[in-house]
Amino acid sequence: MKKYFVFVVCFLVIENLFAQKSVTIPAYTAYAVPAENDEDDLFSKNDSSLIWNDVHQKVEFYFYANSPGYFNINILAKNKIGNNIILIEVDNKKFSVTIPQSNSYQLCKGPKIFNNEPRFYRITLTAKNISKKILTNILSLQLVSDDGNFQFNKKLRRNAASVHLRYPISDSNKVTQFYNEITVPKGFDPIHTYYMACGFARGYFGIQVNSEHERRVIFSVWDAGNEAVDRSKVADSNKVQLMAKGEDVIAEGFGNEGTGGHSHWVYPWNTDSTYKFLVNAIPDSITHTTIYSGYIYLPEFQKWKLIASFKAPRDGKYLNRLYSFSENFSGVNGQLMRKAYFGNQWIQTSNGKWIELTDVQFTGDATAKAFDRIDIAAGVENNNFFLLNGGFDNNVKIGKLGEQFSRLANKQRPVIDVTKNIDSVIELKKEIAEIYKSVADKKIDTSGSVNGVYYQILKEGNGENVLVNDTVTVYYRGSLLSDGSIFDQTKDEKPATFSLSRVIKGWQIGLSKCKVGGKIRLIIPSALAYSIRTRSAAIPPNSILVFDIEVLKVKHT
């Protein structure tokens, strides 16, 4: 009995040693080449099988073989009419597989492949004699090996994993501006990609490839509250408010990934060109709101453009949780590689100090964290950080989430002058028309204009004229032409004294029409005030300012 027992055990052990494992890669993880227009065009709603009836399309499967050794590639498929021959291509070698006529799925045996090292594989299926009238369904790819040690996407989501750069900053820094630069190299810009430069706790800002014919700049800010899908369910008190937008920018609400205010500008940005991004934050601790503004620098015009400004409720905070990312937002081409360089990152604090950011941490979305997609990478090249997602490329070292990178400080602090922006001429025409309408509607009156500033003498002075370099002592009140709201004024009957050289151009120009002892009203277009800048919580970009000023005395310099 003992010998018999030992014999059985040995037999079972030997049998187990030679047992092979089958790994199923669902067809819903595959890609059509050329890509389908919509994922619903490719996969069955009944069993998520791949419906292949286009002789001009190829089908691609991807996986990572972790161990050396042989493995077989089989196909679980069916077709209703006739036999179809499919070519399986692996490493430039092609093998024929026949799919028999059947109303149920059949396991169709394919080639045996030797893997000599851990690596990505692309399995390409090509129709050899498939007819447009013959429908072939593929349910899965079957990999048979000794250990079954393969990594592949197990989810319906075929998008490449989103990858991020997190910029660690001290909590003591009151950050008012975040500056970053993006360069997308040629050939790494497939459609359905968003390269985000300036992300923060309440929003994000970057460039996107929407289609073969359209590219965009996108700036969005999230609402307060917890609604994730339907913005109509968000209370008005929780909704962000559009304060201003650039010419031809479309601004609207969004949902389904949180809710908020969205703005985009259709702009044909180019690969191998560097684009500069700036997000500005003006917090108001009294109202618990923050105005966030997004600006992009256009290299071909060498000017900045305002995309939009949004006021965020239940906030009142400075910029925090800064990051960048690369995202593939449609799964139809999730196998393609995306890559972008991020460089020369800076922040500005509330005291005006600029600080260069030279350290990042590499992170990813749920797809990356679950190891559903491991074709991701980050690092430093030519003193720029880079992010890479998609591609299943064996020449790319697989990135490790949580890894930290540093670049050298280049000490190229950004020089930002938005007074002459790309929309300044168009904006000035609009504002002059608005001023004329206000005059026609008898909301304001003017005595004339001087170098673009409109004025009305409210009281003639009897002293000397104000000169542009004078130090003046005045009473004043500033309001917006749009709604008459007061944003600043002297208080408690106490006049203000300051040098005209330190104030906006509109004051320097307009006060030349006033004498000491006089009162004047200045109507100042934004180009001679704060232009597209968000000056304070009370002054949105592109604001026409109205100042009532009484000149008490001047001091010539």
C-alpha cells in the first residue's frame, strides 16, 4: 500500500509539472486599426465580443510577458457563414488561423511563440479572405504557457492610463500665480489627448487634440459641493461664475467628471513649439471666494491671451495642490503613445516673490494604480520633465508610480506683460462702443478724450495743472462702468497721497486735464488700466474703470 501511495503521489506531481495554464485576454481590450469612430461600433452589447466585419481594419491585442518560455496564441471566435482565414502577426512573422463556420464560439489554435525576456507583445490580426457579408465575432485571445505569467488590461476601459507630475510646495507659500511650459514632440500628439500644464485644487489648464482638424486650449474650474454628474443639480451658491473671457473663447458649464465652469478656445497649436501657461488666483477671505484666471502665451504673436476668469465659491484660498498631466480621454486609440515635456515651472507668492519648482513626483490614475496599463513613464530629458502614456513600447523603461525626479534650476524667471495682449485691439473697439452707448443712454457724460481716456470735468480747479510725474494728494472713488459697483475709494475723509508714476496709465493721462482744486471723472478702457489681469476680487479682466477724483494738491518732482 505504501508503494502504491507513493506511485500515485509521484504521478500527480509529474502531471502537475507539465500542466499548462491558459490566460484569457478579452477582445474588448483590443484596438481596431484604423480606429472605429465610436466604441459602440466595434463591440457587441450582448457579450462585449469584438464585431469584425471591415476587411480594411486590422485588430491589435497587447500584453506583457513577464517570464521567458514558450506560449501558444489561440483565438476564441465564431462566424455564421463559411470559413474565414485570419493572419496572426507577431514580431513581423505571420501565421494563418482558420475560423470555422459556427453559431457558437470555437477555440482556433494559432502559433507557438518563444519569449526570451520580459517584454510587451503586439498581436495583429488581419483578415485574409473575410467578406463584408460575413460577420466574425472574436470573444478573446487565449495564451497558453507553463506559468500563465502575463500582464494585460482586464477592464473595459481601453484608454491609456493618465499620468501626473505633482509639484511639492510648502504650505507656508501663499501662491498667487503658477507658471509652466509645455512642448509636445512631433508624432506624440494623437487625437483624444489632453496635455495639462497648470493644475490646481479647483481646476486645470492645458492644450488638447480633439480631432484631426481641431485643437483647443482648455481652462476649467470645478464647482463647490459633491455633485459629480449633473450641473443642474448644483445650487447656484455652489456654482463657479464666469467673470471674463477672451475673444472667441467658448464658456459653458460641464458635468460627468465633477461639475464646473468650462472654457475653450479653438487654436491650432503645433508640435515642437513651446507654449507658456499662467494661472492667477485672487482669494477673498471675506466672501470665501477666489477668482482663477488662465492665460496662454502665443509664440507666433509673442503676446498673451486670456482664456477665462472664473469666481469659485466656498474657497478664498491661494493656489495649492499643483500638478500637470497627460490624459487619453477616448479608448478608441488608447494604444498610441502620448508624450509631452514640461519645463521652467515657477510660482509667485502674495509678496511678489518668484520661486522656481525643480522637484516632482510621478503619479497616475486608477488605471495605472491597478496595473491595468503599465505602458507609462516619466523622467527628465534636456532639463525638462516628461510624461509618457500609451504605446506598449519595449524601448521605454516602465515608470514606477511614486518615483521622484529633479531638474536643474535654470533661473529663467518668467517675464509676463499682459497689457498688450492678442485681443487688445478688438477689446478696445468693444469697450469704446460700450462707452459711447453709456453716453447715449445718459449713464455717463464726457467732456472729451485724451489719448484714449475719456473724461468729464465735474468742477474746474483754480490751481496749477497736474503733471505726469507729480505726487498727488486726492480724494477718489473707483467703480466699474458695467454695473456701477465700487471697488475702491478713500475713506473717513482721509485723502490719499501717491506718485502718479506708480498708478495705471489712465490716471497718468487723464489727470493732465485737471487742475488743483478741481474734480474730474475718468472713464478708462481696460488697456489703460489692468487689461486682462485680474487685479482684485472686485475688478475682473477687461474692465472699464470709472474714477471720480478731486485733486487737493500736487508736488512736482
